[in-house]
Amino acid sequence: MKFARSSGVLLHPTSLPGPFGIGDLGQCAYDFADFLARSSQHIWQILPLGPTGYGDSPYQGLSAFAGNTLLISPEKLVADKFISKEDIASPPRFTADKVSYGKVIEYKRKLLREAFENFKKSPDVVKQTEFLAFSQKHQDWLDDYALFVALKDMHDGASWDQWEPRFARRKEEALEKATDELSDRVEAERFFQYLFFHQWAELRAYCNKKNVFLVGDMPIFVAYDSVDVWRNNNFFKLSREGSPTVVAGVPPDYFSATGQLWGNPLYNWESLKEDRFGWWIKRFRMALETVDVMRLDHFRGFAACWEIPAGETTARKGRWVHTPGRELFKALTRAFDPLPLIVEDLGVITPDVEQLRDDFEFPGMRILQMAFGSDACNIDLPHNYVPHSVVYTGSHDHDTVLGWFRSKAGAGSTRDAAQIEKEREHCLRYLRSEGKHINWDFIEAAFASVSCIAVVPLQDVLGLGSQARMNLPASQEGNWSWRFRSEMLTGQQSDKLAELTVLYGRNNPIM
């Protein structure tokens, strides 16, 4: 699909400000949409919206279909009369700059449970009808997800493979009995999903009305501890006992000398093909009901995946295994016309990956931070861009521009001190910069490029350092928690973004 020359900002909703410990879909989200509109930005890019599990990573969700109920706005629950003002009058003292997930989960669960109890007693026929319609429309994934969460709670949060065998192996009689015995808990989970998608739909409509379009993010893989694997064992490479035989990752790279061991189960593509890729089509249909454009993560995995034997402690001992991405995308383009995709074609990119991308006319990505480590032929240098591409100053996996510019050996990448200094010098020469406002130099270079879309993480608009980094690949702690404060957004930043957008002809809706 061809996109108009446009620009926008990358910010996951968890990073929004607000008094409830985590960004949510309340007023601060609408204020951010207003900021984008004032700044002549037509794209709000986010990370995956699914419910997170261990590690709080949006790329390790409990479901490929459900929404993250931590994003439900308490203020909107009050406005919709699901809870009272008194219920949110005295929230715990949360840290403003970071998400303390454990504390937030405890607080939000209590509020959501109160909302559900009130809903059950409510005489509001309209809301009851809306909930029933939502439950029926999404029954195919919603019933299993609600039961999965209820059973997970019953087993004190343990991974599904640690449950009682009758539940782990999905014995029909056991599941029917559990659905009945846990009916209130199951119904509550359905209700929480209704709340999430109701609030999200309102926010999306508000954004679209202002010509701000939402770019979502779809991980190629799902977490092992997810309803998707629990429900569809045959779609994954698992042993008879249900454990992975091989897991996902990537070989040694920029971020880690031993590679990245993600641990996700790999797909049984033969089984998916026999299903005519029905699971993938349903996944895309749900995603495109939620956002306007989708970024597809780890696109190279649709040509070949790095298979690592289960039990390995690093990603070194993997091998590339062919995947039928071409057949999948033929099925998807038949199901969706157009198919509004951006593909993350980073990492070890071989000619077959490029051919797959180009044959389906998917725009790939360019990362400006990756541009200065070699010579003038580096594809991430703006003079080598092609119009049908998307440029980022950095992604959620990269340091902020300021953090990158100030980086030291051994912190956040595999580069040594000499490589870092060489890149810094190349960067300053290329951008004709003195480095004083390096974040804006990067933004201007991205906006000035021929790429049809330019996206900037909010951290780079704000000129923040490594303390604002969203994720450090191959690390286990401190990720996904950064938040900004509302006073950080100023009219000066908005004016600067708008000026560059107009100057370089990006003041166009993406679609």
C-alpha cells in the first residue's frame, strides 16, 4: 500500500502522564492527540496493545487478540458511571516517571472489580446491550481468553503448562466444569475487555477526527504462556507434553554478542497452512479494527526464522529455517484490500527478505541511529533512502538520540569506544552539526528525507537521555516503564515540529 508523505510520533499509551501509576486512555491521551494535531502530526504510533505477562513486555502478551486492561481509564469509568468519584479520590502515591507494574496491577484490579460489581446491578439497558453485542461479536477469542485468565488466577498466576493436567491439556469436560464454576470470574474478564475496546474506540474516533491516524504494532510471535498457545498447540512446534522443542531469537547482533534469546515458541507452519492461515487472518482482522495501519515486527522471520533448540541459554546455537511468508501474505492480501502494513525489516536482511517485502509493496524501515557505523553506502543514511520507506530517529529498542550520542562502550550495544567515537564524528560531519541540539538535527534529517513517512519517539522530541529509554534488548529489568510528565510538552516543541513538517511537505494525512 502506498502512503502519503507524512510524519508522526511514537509513544506507547503506558508512557502517558496521569495520577494512576500508568498512562491510560483518559484525558491525557486526548491531550496528547491534541498536541499531535497542533504540531501538524498525522501519526500516533504505539506498541502492541495486548495484555502483558511476566516482564511486562508488550511483545510477550497473554493474547494476540485481547487488550491491556491496565490502560483502562479510571476517570472514564467514573464518567460512564461504572464507579464513583470517591472510588478514585485517593489513589496510591505512584512514581510519576516510571510505571511500578505490581502496584498498578493491584490498584487497577480493585477498580475494575468494583466496576464489574456495579455493572451487574446496573439497570442501564444500553450498556448491558452493548456488552452483550461485544461478547457475541468476539466470542471466537473472548471466551477462551476469559477462561484462560480465570484459570491462571486459580493457579496463582502459574504458566498454563504448570496447571492441573486436565486444564493444561484442555480436557473438554474439565473446561466445561471450570467455565461453570468460575463463571463470575470469566464474565468479569469479558467485561474488562469490553471496557478496554469501548474506551479505545472512543479515543481512536477522536484521533481520526483530528486527522491523527493510529499505527499499531504486531509481534510476529506470541508468548508461550498465552491463550493462543494453550488453545492452539497444533499451530506451534511443541513436544507431546506441550513444551517448546525450539524457540525464537536472533543471532549475535548490535545489541548482544550472544544474540537475543526471546524464548517464544515457533510456528508449525504446515499446520497453519492446512488451516489456510485462518488464525493469522483473524488476528489481522482484529488488529485492523483497532488501528489504521499496522507495523509488522520482525518481518525477516516471514522469510526464515532463527530456530534455537529449547534449553539453550544463549541464541548462538540457532539455525535459519525457511518460513512460508509468501503464501501467508497472498492469503492476507486476498482477505484485506488494501493491507495497510509497515514492515520492520531490520537485522540480518538477505535478498529473499527484500524480495518478499518488495513483491508485496510493503514499506520497510530505516533507523537514523544505525546510519553512521560504516561508509556512504549504509542504507540507513538518508541519501540512500527510497520514497516507499519509513524513517525513525530510533525505535523502542534503541537508545534515545541524546543517549546514543553520549553513549559509552559496554552500555546498550556491542560497540567499543573507538567505534562509538567514529560514529559520533561521522554523524556530526554528515548532519553538519555541532551536536548542541543533536535530537533536532536527527528529526530534521528524518523529515527532510525522501521516505514517505517519518516517525520520532517522543523522547527525542523532548531531548531526553538514556534514562528515558523504553527497552534495552537482551536485558531483563527496567524496561517498558518510562513515562513523561505533562509539563514536558511545550508550545515551543509543537511549533518546531509543525515548522519542520510544513517545510519538508509532510503535513498530509497518512491515508
